[in-house]
Amino acid sequence: MHDFLSILPLLIIVGGAILLMLLSAFEKVQVEIASFISMAFFAAAFFVQLLVGCGPETVVFAKIFNGMLVTSNFTMVGGLIILGCGFFTAMSAHSYFKVNLFCTLEFYCMMMFAACGMLLLTMSQELISAFIALEIMSLSIYILVGYDRANVTATEAILKYLMLGAFAGAFFTMGTALIYGGTGTTKFAGIATMISATPAAHPFLIAGSFFIFAALLFKVAAFPFHAWVIDVYDGASTPVTGFMATALKTAVFVVFANFLALSAGMHSSWITFLFWVSVLTMFGGNLVAIGQSSLKRMLAASGIVHSGYLLIALVAISTDHFTGSVIGYYLAAYAVGTLGIFAALSYLGGKDEKRGTFDDFKGLAQVRPYSAAAITVFLLSMAGIPPTAGFMGKFYIITSAISAGQTALAVLGVISSILSMWYYLRLVINMYFYEAEDSFEIAGSPLATAGTFVLVVCVFAIGLYPIII
Amino acid sequence: MIQHYLILSIILFCLGILGVISRRNVFTVFMSIELMLNAANLAFITFSRLHLSMDGQVLALLVMAVAAAEAALALAVVILLHKHKGNLDTNVFSLLKG
């Protein structure tokens, strides 16, 4: 019974996705209704996940799935973030598609299938099921990126993402094959016993883990593999970009942490590699972000920087009693800030996303003071200023790095966080210290606006949560 | 004997990487990616033989299913690209820059 309850959120999402897929055969069902249905399913799955809880690590249906799926508190937090992201994305998409008319029912269906792949990915403790979950997620996201078929930019974005994503997927499979060759199993638990049994690492195991790290680093847009993210985020429509930036990153980081924490031998042999990747990701991302004039491209680049901070947390995890609490907290803090700003852009962007650069938002505070204040809160949270969620998240990451003995990494993280103020505050200055040239009229539904203000509350709630508890 | 299959698989994988990097036609690039996936499948089956277990064969079947799904989407994208530009050269697609 407990096994069934642990995967109930996943089943709810799958059921909702299939229901929407069937409904899209009927012409009478309208797109707005589909968005409400998907919101309802996301909310239901969220509360089920919250109520069920998870407790310690449990292997779900050990006999049927042969130990492939494992739930723990960490996967529960990952699941909650993903479901929350899905809910708020459906909200902002509802408003976005009032003015940008290219939506059909399948949009929400694909979004739920993507969420189902992400939930599976967080739970999977076996490389091939992780690969299949990764592909369920990626294939749905590819379609969402290129959803506006008449738009050449979106088509180009899907081409780039699909080519590079499939390339990374091929590396993941080859890595799995090599690990299978080296250890004779693809289950995390089996690999861990194999590593502890033989002190000298098998060459196949090293090569295989390297390929898998390359594929996962590609998915989270870490340093050598970050170039695609800016173009793809720019080409995709705003709600989809928000969904990709938050939920996808959450799912991949959860499986990344699970894989890395499978044994102390695995973690310690890759720690130097991850150290340099995280440093280069933070500073490379900052350099790219400073030069951008488009808001979406700046946010994409800032997403690279946040991947860098999360990699610090991965370097600092302890494999003996792995909980993933620091990573889970930071992912939640990052998700609310980023989702909030993309929800705000969804309703402020206007038809065909005509407002998209820093200059377009000059003087927003005079015309729409509440929206400007909300965006400022999100930006301050991403920059890491107290008392927001982003500050607490960074605080935990830096302290965990110091207690793991990685003082240099902690210092570099703080420096990078100071550098990132440059481009976050630039938007705040544009909004508050210029005369308004635009009237910022908003057509469409108030749902995205409502979502934005709920997320403002979340930023403070998540930021103050550890103090209250 | 086993290592011959492994060497073939690695050669196929490297050919795939080479194709992705050097070819300019979208179609050829996708075909190269399929080649890489099949190289991985060959490696799975070889290791399955080496370990005398059937796991690898099952995994290869699963990878094939995923590769088919990916190919379906890739072909749809190729058709879409051809509609927009009438050309499948990757150099034509250069709107997103900066």
C-alpha cells in the first residue's frame, strides 16, 4: 500500500496526460478548459505528494520493478518542486495564450507528459530507466519548444535542442553500456557494491561515468556544454522557457545527485573534475549574462550560473548519510524566483513577445508598480539578498561547501554571486529610474498575474521557513 | 573474439561523433546520432555475452524503442525545417545569435 501511495502522484499526472490526449480529439473542448484540467491535476498530485510524504528510502514495488524505482525525502522534494512548476506554468500559459494564438490542447498534454518523465527521473535508481525517463521528458520538451510551428525562430530552437539533446542522449546510452560492461549491472546499488569490492576502478567504469556526466552536464547547461541553452530559451515561448529552466533542471539535478552519491568511491574520484566544472560554469555564465540585452537570454545565462552553484552543492554532498537537503532547498528557492519572473514576463510580454529587452521595461514601476515590485523581489531572490529564499539557498550551499573543506569553492561562489548583481540590478534600475515610454497594456486573463503574486509570497515563505522551524 | 565486437562498436560510435561534428546536412546529422545509439546497442549485447546474462539484450531492446521515438520526432522536425527554408543545410539556420 505504501508503495502504491509513493507513486500515486506520478499516476495522477499520467492519468491527467492521457485524459487530455483523449480530450484533444473533441473539437468542443477549449484550450482554456484544458489549462484548468492540467492545473487541477498538478494541484491534486502536489497535495497527494505532500500528504503521503516519503520517510526513509523505500524501494517501490521491489518485485515488479526489480528495484529500479526508489523514493526518499529527496525525491519527494524534487517531485513537489516539479509539480509546483507545472501548476504555475499552466497558469502563466493560460494568460500567455490569450494573446499568442497558437495553442492547442496538446500543449498541456505534452507538459504533463514532460512532468511525468521528470517525476520518473527523480525516482529512478537504474541507468536504463533513467535514460527512458530522460527521453520521455526531453521528447515532450522538444515539442513544447517548437510548438509555434509558424515561427522560424522557434523552429530553429527545436532544431538546435533536438540535435544536441539527441547527441547527449547517445553519450548517456554509451556510458550506460560501458558501466554495464565494467560492473555487470546498471542498478545504482549494484554499481556501488562493485565499486567498494574492487579498489582499483575499472577503465570501463571510469569512461562510462565520464560519458554519463557529460550527458547530465549537458542537460543542466554546465560549462563546456552551455552554448545551446541561451538560443533555446530565447526561441521557446515564455511559459515553456520558465518550465524548462526550473522543472527540467530540478529533475536532472536530483538524478545527478543520486548517481554521484551512490558510493563514496564514485564521489571522491570525480570531485576535482566537478570543482573545475562548477567554477567555470559560474564565471562563464556570468560573463555571458553581462553582455545580453534580451531579458530571456539574460535569464538563460543566469540559469547557467545557478547550475554552477548547484554543482558546488554536488561537490559538497556527503555520501555516508546523503539527504540532498541543501540541493532540494536551493532548487526550490531557484524555482520560485525563476518561475515568478517568467510568469510576469508571460503577461507583460504582450503579443508575439514584443517586450523582451531591458529597454522595453523602462519605467515599468510608474505604470505598473505592483508588477515591478514583484519582479524586483524575484530578481533580489536570484541575486541572493536577505530575507528572500535565494539568500537562504546560497547560504546553505556556501556553508555546506565550507564544512566539506572546499573553502576555495565557497569564496569563488560568493564572488560570482556579487558579480551577478550587475545584470539583476540593471533591470531593477531600468524599471525604477526611467520615464515610462510604454503604456504596458495587458490583454488576456489575470491568472498569470495571480500566479506571480502567489510566487512572491512563496519567495518569502521559503526564505523564512528554516528560521521558523 | 569478444573484443572485436567491442572495437567495432567503438569505431561506429566515433564515426557517429565525426558525422555529427563535420556534416552540415540535418538529415545526415540525425543518421549519425542513430549510428551512435546503435553502437551503444552493440556494446550492450557484447557485454551481455561477456557477463553471460541476458540483461544487456533487454536493455538494447529498450534503447531501440527510445531511438525509434526520437527518430519519429526528428523526421517531423526535418519536414518542418524544409517547409520553412526549403533547404536542410545547418548554415541556413542562424537567426538565434548573440
